Amino acid sequence: MAESIMRTERMELETQGEGQMVDITGDVARMVASAGLDEGQVLLFCTGSTGGITTIEYEPGLIQDFPDLFDRIAPRDITYLHDETWHDGNGHSHCRASLLGPSLTIPVSAGKLLLGTWQQIIFMDFDNRPRQRQLVIQLSGKV
């Protein structure tokens, strides 16, 4: 009979901000293997309000296209009331992160993340300065 687990891990990232993307697929896959998770899911969550998580084909064209998309949707050079409140110049960062979202859930089967062939998990840092980031990863299911 399979045993159930619920395990919470943390991942530390040093980022440069300004739309930097970090491929975390390998790190998450290693956590799944280390936990012995056979069937279940992995929940990833960014604890900051200027970062987001999604999947993308992590290739040179999209590594440029995806941040450019956010430049068009939430430009840096317009007025954000957040900046008037805190004077930190990252109102655009908060808007961009809220569009992408802080979390992602990925199913696991036969000990593997169920990602498509060209699908990688990325963390995207939208802040306007380098940051020390923490992601929370929860693994749940059967071992």
C-alpha cells in the first residue's frame, strides 16, 4: 500500500530583476525525485509580490519575447500610484507579477513532472532591482 506525503521545501534564488527568467524545472524535478513522490502534485508559490511563476518554452526567442510582452502590457514609463505611495519605482513590477500570478500546480505521475516536451517551469522576477527570492514548493501525493 502506498504511503501519502505532504512535504514543504524552499528554494532560494538570487535574481537581477527587470524581467529576468530563471528555469527551475531541473530543481523541481530533483525535489520530486528526492521526496520519492510517485503520484501526486507539486505546488510552487512565490512569496514576493513582484515575481511570478509559469511554464514556457525556455528558448532564446521567448526569453526575449516574454519580457517584451510585459513591457507592452504594463510599461515602466507611465505613472503608477504605487510609486507615489512608496517612491520605489516598481509599480509596474507589481502589476506585471499580478498578471502572471504567484503560483503553479503541476501533476506528477510515475515519479515525473507531467510537462510537455517543450515546457519548462520558470520563475520571473519583475522587480526593478536585484533580489534574494524564496519560492515555496509543496509536494503531495503517494510515494
